[in-house]
Amino acid sequence: MTLRCELFVKEMLPSIRRELSKILYDNYKMSQEEIADKLLITQSAVSQYLKGIRGKSYFEFDQEDKIILIKMAELLKNDKNIKLLDLQSMLCQLCEKRYKYVRCYIKV
């Protein structure tokens, strides 16, 4: 049995990190080091996301997804203490939409 969170971590989280890295770098002019700190990954991982080496998508984000990602990026940029893990409810929104056919055992 595959859990929804397993699918999320394998398929979706890399794509989310890629999109957030692009938004934070291009729109908010954050450095790769700042982005790495917010996403709880290394600077070299951010570099690879920005170059398209990592996070190749299993799917495309639709407009609704992009609105959520932009809100996440705004929160990450504007709050010094917030990290990606603090945005679990927004991550779950994206996951639930994508993997609605797989039962979730986590309640947020």
C-alpha cells in the first residue's frame, strides 16, 4: 500500500520546491542561500531547481495551484521565521487535490 504522503514526497514536493525557488529568486530577488534556508534544503539543491536539473514535473501546476504557490512564496518572503514546513496546510491543499484517490491518514 502506498500512502498519499509517499506519493507527495516522491512526485510533488520536488516540483513545489522548484516552483517556489523560481518565484522567490525571480520575483522576490532572494539569494539561493536565503531560499535554501526557507525551503530547508541546500544552496546547491536550489541551484539545481533553478536550472531545471531537479524537480522535473510529473504534472503541470494549474492556475489554482499557482495561486497557492504564490501565497506560499509571499509568506516565506515576508516572515523571517517561517519555513516551508510551517505551511503544511497549504502543502496539504496541493496534495489533496492531486491525490484525492489515495486515502490520507494525516489531519491538519
